[in-house]
Amino acid sequence: MGTLNVKPRKVSRALSKCDFPTPSEFMRGRRPEQFSDSRVEENIELDAGFLEYKLDSITSRSEEKQFEHLARRLAERLICPNLIPQTGPTGGGDSKVDTETYPVHEDISSRWYEGNVEAANERWGFAVSAKKQWQGKIRSDMASIASTGRGYRVAYFVSNQFISDKSKSKFQDELSNEHGFEVRILDRTWLMEAIIEKGNEDIAAQALNLSNFTTSKKIGPNDLSKQEALNELEKEISDTGRYQGVEYQLVEDCISAAIISRELELDRHITEGRHERAIRLAREHGTKRQIASALYQKAWTAVYWHDDFGVLLGVYDEIEAFSLGCRDSSDIEKAINLWQTLHTAVISEALSLEETKLVDRVNRLIHHLEELSSDTDRPNNAANSKWLMLGVQIVQHAADESQRDKLLRDFGDLLVGSQHLGGFEFNRAYEYFEVLGAPFGELEVYDEVFEQVLPVYQERHSDVTVADKLFNRGIDKLRTGKVISGIDVLGRALPKLIKAEKKERMVRCLAALASAYSSMDLFWAAYANHMSALSILIQDFGETREIDPLLPMLLEKMFWGEISTGRIPHALWCLELQISTLRQTGLDEEDEGFQEDYQLKGGVLAMLLLKADASQLNEFTGLVDFFEKNGLIACSLALLFAFGGPDYLRQHEYVPDSESDTEIWEMMKRLWDQPAQDSLPERIDTFGGESVSLISRLLGTRWEIVCQHNPWCVRIGESYMGFLEAFLATSLSHEAIGTMERAKMRFQLASEGESCPNEQGLELRPGSGSELAIVVIWPERFPLGGLRTDKLRDFFVYSLVNILPRILFPKDTKAFLDVVAGSEEGLPRSLMFADVLASSSNIFDDCSSPSLTDWTGGGEIYEIVADPPCNLALQSIMSLRKQKNREEMKFGEGAPPEDFLEDTPLKHGAYQPLSMVDIELWQEAGWEGVGVALQPDLPNAPPFLGILFGNGEAGRRIFENWISDIGREDSNEKIRIVILTGVEKSNPNAYTLAVSSNIAKAQFKELDRIFVTSKMKTMENPDPRNLENFGRAFAASQKYALVPVTLSDDERPPDFHFDLSILKREVVIREAWTVGVNDPDGMAVSPSIDPIIPEGQENAPILELIEWQKKRGR
């Protein structure tokens, strides 16, 4: 579509007749900051009569040259800016033309806002004459232009004489036919209009030396800053190299320039030229949203700055078509605003009902808004659509009392009911409600709704100051390294920022929280916050087409988070999007700092690729060329090495032929052994299998959520892991420890035909074996939108209540919950942005995840020729090297330093619970005693050491879980069995048996804080022969079997469950008095015991241990 040419529809007369303010008066009163604040202090206007005299007397005053200059300057501004002056005698001279166009590249001409773009690639000539006998002059000038043979398409004849329309038409047609180019005549009438009506008095004054024409203007401060901004924009727009690859930004800048031009109240044709430029470039380079925006701004300017409805009538249908094809409420507003403008025009009798098509147009808008407001899958968008719809309906039914009152009450209910939605535009909706006070403020129902909404408004605005203070304090905490308290403070700021609708501050709060979570190795809580922030920024970009500077930084953080969790498709997606956003903001890809950072990312990605297993490696066979094309050579090298080893690298010229196999292997070992290796996960996830594993260390417990590879399961699993991490983030400072080494949950879809037991569409089921729980999902029953989010949060809290006692052991449970769930507002912090399903839907248009197939198109498929793949051999080599370099554990001597066990918060990954003992399950089983069973008929047969349980079923589950973890033989001696004798002076035969994890066999880092769960049972009056027989049999066979035993309620003998026996080769039998401080067997000692201490052992180690335990309050 070309330039809009709509007949203006002036309405000022009609509006004044109906006692309405003109649109420009209304807008100036409502938005004065959008109008010029400059003031004319002295103005001597150019008199039309005087100007006519000056034009008429050009020849008598010998000002032909000045007149030619005037004509050329006016032509440059109003017809074509690409004119070059000609030299020679007065009247045209040897050049045959007084001025002509020169060719201009399309990239330049497309950015003109004055003149005709067609002149850029056509030759136009101009002849200027001040002769009274213009008829002969035009014939001779046109003949001269034709004689050049230069291929002129258009020739203008500019005269200072009045020429009648009839004469103009005659000469234009006759000369055009004679010479083969279009002839156009511009006479004194055109000159007067161009100078007086189009605001070019300055050109006339300068060209004709009109010293008595002056205008003195005092530039206002707003205008000064706006003019500077406009100058800078025009400078950037004219730079043809600036927008390569980011043409959409050129469109945005042109729209902005037009808006600033109107706010400066520059001459209408100047502003309209800028609007036309924006529309033209939007159609060439922009999106549908940008085309609609450019059209909308032109119509808005015409109505509210120039009181002209004609442009609006011409563009409304195109803007409406765009709006009705969109699903975002922000896109519908353009059509709504224009419809309400037309509605006002009809009421003021400026336009008729028929020519505005008001009824048909409003019906289409209402129908579309009803659809959007009922889309509960997008609760924020639905609520925003509903208040827009109610606003239109209230205006539409203003004369229907019952309908109007109901709609006003509905508006109030919406404001109250949607106040907690993070993306609901409460302030804008409330502002519109205030606008309704002008026509409806006297109504009783308006007062009723006002009182209903006022407390919500007051609450939201009272939170503004508090939110800012909390945010600033939280940032200060993070800067000083107080991460846990920083999370606490920022978490309390977040809901208040939402109420205050401080979107920019809210995004930065989410980003700061994510950064804090990442620093504590809580990558899923960080991911949930990052996704929420990213969703908001991408939505804003869709509306404004402006990239927030935080966006590339956010993607940088997300990239490293995905690296830490091993999700390669997600890391690639973050990297690709980050580079794209940086390019759109003027990235210099040759910059040394950028290249260094980019190659660092590539190197770490390569290290992850080397961790692929054999099945995963097949998914990368089509990615070598992608990595090479994008300059990530380390990644291509790593894959080719995995596929075929040194020969493959030489074959594909990644290393010289002279490089030996040994040298290549050493190079790959160095790549593997970079310092970043300590921060990388044990394994990667390509999202190519039937399930997806989400791994976390939370209070040291290794959490694994195994999700069926389905978008619902994965996104709900991510949400749940993020919720757990965010809730327990601050637990390190509250004397809480994890009680399990591993916690595993499974998220899966319900089986076909399986009925859902509730309205949530989610069910928490007991796990089997080592699984803590199973979450079953019915997507078709799972509520959508705001209801879905609420139900999801309810389910998360319900599951937490059920699972928390099994995974966490606080020193004081009530105090812990009072702080974490109370004063620290842990639940709101963790639940508010836990719905990754919602944020991913906003980002990806559905809830799917990135896939490696997104990058495999078009490249060569490489064959894996090494068997096994060489990266698997590299993994084995480096694992053996790591094992070889591990030092044996050394226990300290004497009492620990005073501050050794101070609760200094560390990373969650630095805590290490060793928990072969499931405390809750052992309590359910009820450990009653110890039994021994021998096999006398079999020489050197291992004895059985029985753990006697009152609840045999629970006891069996303990052993089933152990077998699931370590097998039927504890070859690594992960279970430590300790028997302490001599624990009671009063009962020499008494002994204590303790079951725990074997700390000496555990793997952990030097600074890890270790927690060991254990259970112990003291046998008060045992038959001493049992322990003696066990000791002799164990000494003979050097092994024994641990077995669960069920005690019967009656007199039947205990039931040994030999089918669940676990073979072991280590048992510690020692005298209690030998156990001291820093002894792993100290956990089997109670501070209340009175042990047997041999004579001569006055300083027995156990005495110091008991004293230390009493000080610690055990």
C-alpha cells in the first residue's frame, strides 16, 4: 500500500457547535507534556499581501537569482530533497535546467520524510522563470530540457506569475505530449501556499532578504531535550550502515521520530512526512505490529494534534484487521482507542454513525475481547482484555441504566479479583475507572464501586515505598556477600513490586534473586526466576520492539545455568538468542573481549559434549558443521574426536598430519581437565530420550526428578524443583540438615483410561523402592490459566507437607517453619514464579523445550567410526586419574575449634548428608533388637546378623531400598556396622550396635560439611554367647550377612528374611572406652552412658567425647 491520501475531515466547527472541546484541546489538557512547551515571545508575521508584492516585482528589482534560490529551496523541502544547483547566466544558461535531481540509493531515499521518494531514481529537471510572458518561456525551457537527451521523466516550470488552472492544464498536456516527459507547472498560487500555509516563511525570508519578518521563540526545557533526541534519531536514521540486519529497529526509530516531531508541534507536513516514512519502511522491513503502530500514530496525530478525522477513517480497517488477528490485549488497544475516538466524534456530531460504521466495528471488537477474556490459559492477558472490554461496553451502553450499572460493578469486581495477578495492569485499569468518573461520577453505583476498589488501590500504593526500600536493601545484601539474607529481603520485595506494577524493578528483582540462587547452586530456582523475567522482557520487546539492556545479560546468566545442569539444547538456545540480541544492539563481533568470552563458552560446551554417553552421541552427528559455521571450533573438535579419535581429527584437518596420537590424546585430556570441570554436572541431558532427569543438591541431598519426556511432565517437574529450592534456599542458616543422601521423584502422565481422583489433575502417590514419591498428571483435567497456577501452587504446598518430614531435620521444627515460612515469607517467594509452564508458554508459544534438532538441518551427518567412541575411553581415563589422586580421609585429633560447627551458610552443594539410614522408615519399622543366626553344618559359612523389627513390612522395605541402592553385596561397604562393647559398668555384657553410612568410603570435597544419619540399639541383657559366636564365625569366614528379622507378637520364633540378606565383609567390634572426639564411631555413643574403663586409662578418649557432646547439647 502506498502513501495514504485521505481527504481531511475538519471537525472544529462541529465540535464547537456541540460545546465539545476539539480533540487537540482535549489532548492538550489531558497530556500537556506531549505538546510543545516553547513560547513565541516576538512574532512579526509575513504578510501575504507583502509577499505577493515581492514575488510580483522580482524582475523589476533584478532578483531573478534570489527567486531561483527560493524556488529550489521550496522544491527541496516539498518535492524532492536531491537537487543540485546549476551554474551559468540568469535564466538557466548552458546547462539547459536551473536545477535537477541526482540519483540517490534506495537505502537513503527510503529514509526521506520530505519530498517524493520517486525522485530518487528518476531524473527530474526544474526551470525557474520570473518573466511576465511566461508562455514563451515555458515552451523554450521545455524544449531546452528535451534537447539534452538525458531522459528526464518529469520537468517542473516554476513561475512567479498567476497562471489559471485552465492554462496550466493546456500547457502541461501539450508540452508533455510534445517532449515525452511529464510537465508540471508551479505558479504563484503554489508559492504562496508553500510559504504561508506550510510554514516555510523562514525560507522566503532568507531567500528574498525579508528583514522585517522576525520570530523570536523561547525554547522550553522539554522541547530542548526532545529536539536533541530528534536530531540524534535523524542522524542515526540517515546512517545507512547502522541498521544492517536489524531493520525493525530502523522502523522503531522512524516511528519515534514522528512522535517527537508531533510533540514539538512542528509544521504538519514535516510531521506527516515522518509518519509516511515510518509507514513506508514498516511495510518494507517491519512486522505487522509495526505497520499497525505506524498507521495508528499517524491517525492519532491527525486527530489529536490537527483535529482531522480523515486519516483515522482511512486506516481504521487495517488497524482493526491487525488487532483482531492478535491474542495480546496490548495489540487490541489500538483499535479500541480509535473506536472510542470515532464514538466521541459521532456524539459531537463531527461524524455520522453511518460513515464511522460504529456499531459493526464495536461488535467485532467485543466478540474478540470476549474470546481473550475467557482464555484462562493466560490469566493476565484475560484480565487485561476484560477490563478493556468492560470499558468499551460501559461507553457503548451509557444510556442503558441497568446494563451500565451492572458493567460498572463488573469493572469493580475485576479490579478487586485480579489484584494479585502479576501482569494485571491495575493502575491503568484504575486510571480508566477514574476517567469514567467524568460522565458517571454522580451515580450512586459509581460511588459504590469506588469504595469497593479504594482499599485495593491504597494497599498497592502503600507498598510502593516499602517495595523500593526492600529491593535496594536486598541488592545491598547481595553486594556485601550476604546471599541468604539477600534472598530473604528480595523475596519479600517481589510481591510488593508486583502490586506496585513496577515492571522494570520487578524484572531486576527476579534477575537478582536468580543470581543469588545460582551462587548457592540452586539452579532450578534460578531457572524459574530467569524464565519469568525473560517472559516479561520478551513480551515487552514484542510491544515496544526495544531491547532492554538487561536481556542479553539475563541470557548470559541463563546460559551458564544451563551449563551447570548439563542441558545442551537449552544452553545453545540461550547462546543463540543472546548473540541475536547483541547484534541488534550494535554488537562488534570482532571485539577482542567478545571473542574471548565466546570462545570460553565454546570451550566449556566442548567439555560437556565429551560427557555424552554412546546413545547421546548419535544425536550430535549432525551438529559438527553447525558448530564450525558459528566459530565454536572446540565443540566440533570434541565431537570429531569422540566419533573417530585422532585419525578423524587429522582426516578432517582439525590437527596437522604430523600430530601424533599421543599428542592428540594429551590435548583432549587437557581440555577435559580445565578448572571449569569442577562446576560441570556428572552427565548431560540432550532431551532426546524417553525421560528427562532434573538434578539438584538441596541441603546436600541429591535430588533427582525423573520426568516422562512430555512437555507437561518436564515443565511441571522444573516448576516443582524450582519451588523446592526457593523454599529451602535460606534453610542453611536455620540449623536444618538433609536426612537423605538421595531423594528421587517421578513425574508421569496418567495411563490411558486411568481416572483422575481430584479436580487438580495432579496426584501424589507413594514411591516404590528408592523413589520418594510419584506425581501423576492428567493434562486434560489440569485446570488452565490462573486456576491452573493456583491449583499447581496448592499441590506443591500439599506435597511439601507430605515430603518435608522425610527429607529435612531441623533442630527446632516450629522455629524453623516460623522463620522460613513465616517472617521470611518463603512460600510466597517460592510459589509466586514457580509456574515454568506459564512462562515457557509465553516464550515458546507452547510449553515445549529446545531440541538439538533445531540446529541439525543442512549439515553433514558424520559417522561414528570408533568402537567404543573415544570420549568414553577419555571419561574412563580421567575417572581413574581422579580416583588415584584421592587422598585417604584423615580424622583430626582433639576437640574441634570453637567455631568449627558454627552455622556459617555455604552452598547447598557443599553440604553432604550420608544417609544409608532412612530415619522415618526406621521409626516406622521399630527397631527392637539384634539377633544372630549361624550355619553350623557348613564349615566357614558366614553368620547372619539380624536386625529385629517390630513392623516387619517396614523392615523389609529398609532392606529392599538398600538392595536397590547397593545390591545383594555391599562391596563398597557403604553401610557401616559398629558394635561397641563395655557400654555400661552395671551390665558388662551390654553392647550397642550402630548402623550408619560409612564416612570413610564417601566421596566429597575438602570443604564439604558432612552429616551422617545413624540408628543405634543397646542390648541391655543379651546372651553373651551370641556375640561371641558371631565374632568367631566372622573371623573364620571373613564375611557375614545382614538380614531383616520380624518379631512376632506371640511366642513364635523371629522370622529371618534370608531372601533380603546383604553380604558384607566389614564389621567394627571395639570397646566403647576407645572411642574419642573426631572418631566416626562417636555417633554410637550417648552422653548418658557409664562405660567400662580399664584401670590405668584415667584419660580414656570416651571421657573427652562425652564432655564435648554435653557442651553441644546432644
